[in-house]
Amino acid sequence: MHIFVYEGDLPDNLKWPKSVAIDSETTGLDIINDRLCLVQIGDGKGNAWLVRIHDKIPCPNLKKLLTNPKILKIFHFARFDVAKLKVALGVDVNPIYCTKIADKLVRPDAKHSLKNLCEDYLQIQLDKEQQCSDWTKKELSPEQIHYAANDVMYLHALKAILDKKLKEQKRFSLALDCFQFLSTRAELDILGYAEPDLFSHH
């Protein structure tokens, strides 16, 4: 595992594969008011790039990656990350794949956290102790860095398994439609239509 930590932006001229795993760390789950602190990128080959986000630093290289139409961005619970990235960085992330949505389509009665998926599909135990740690501090601890990298380390492997299951259940096209809708769903969340949902009866 190679983990690279950067302040404010990715370096110039990095070469990316056709798909990357993306995650973020924030000060909370309020899309509008909580702060985006860290964006993680994984290449599916054991490497992770962590970008610490600072106010008034434009991070053009990170934005270019997030909006590159030729690079698939793999998330777990993309709905939150896509909305937060739009609020904090002003980017519309696309194209998108969400392992949480994929797993809900193939295993409706299972638990769908990233920890659950890694245990059930990959027999890997994720340590989530650092999930609520302070991501704003001046220097991240080795434990925080390892935790953040782990959140993007296994998404490619999960995608491969979930793609096979979606196709076996003839739900792959439905999954793609859901992924395409995520940008709109995130925009609705930003506008305050998270709860009650715009599509609910009430």
C-alpha cells in the first residue's frame, strides 16, 4: 500500500486509470454547514492519494479529476459525497458508481455499510475507530491516514463483485439509471429536499 498526502490539491500530471475510488472526510453530515476536510482517491491497485482541503485554495487538479467524463468515480454512499463535493468545491462529479446502491439492489435485506460489504464479500475487517476523529487538526495521525486510505482501497474489488451480481439478477441497467440520477438526487439534497423526500407521498 502506497499512501500519498497532499495539502490543498493533487500534484500536476498524475496519470489516472479509467476508474478511481473516491471518498471524503467532513466535520459532520450536514451537507451545507459542515466542512469538507479531506478527499481520498484510490486506483484499485493498492495506492491512495489523500488531499487535505483548505479554505480559499482552488484545487484545480482535484476538480479536473472529479469532473473528467472519461474516468468513472466509484463511491460508497455517493449521495452524500457528491452533494458535499458540489457544495464545497463547486463541481458536478460524473460519471458515478455507488457500491451502496448496487448492494441494496442485489441484497435488499442485508446491511450495507462499507464495513459490512468488506466483511461479506472480501472477508476483510475494516477498523472504523477513526471515523469520528478530528479531521481539521494541523497534522493527521498515522491512524487517520490509514483509515482514510482504507475507505477507497477496496471499492474497485467490491464493484467487480457487485457488477457480476447485478448482471446475474438482471438489475445492472437499473443500477446504471440509479447512478445517473445521483447528481440530481444530490442537488435535491442541497436544496433541502432530503427529508421529507421530494418523491414521498407527503
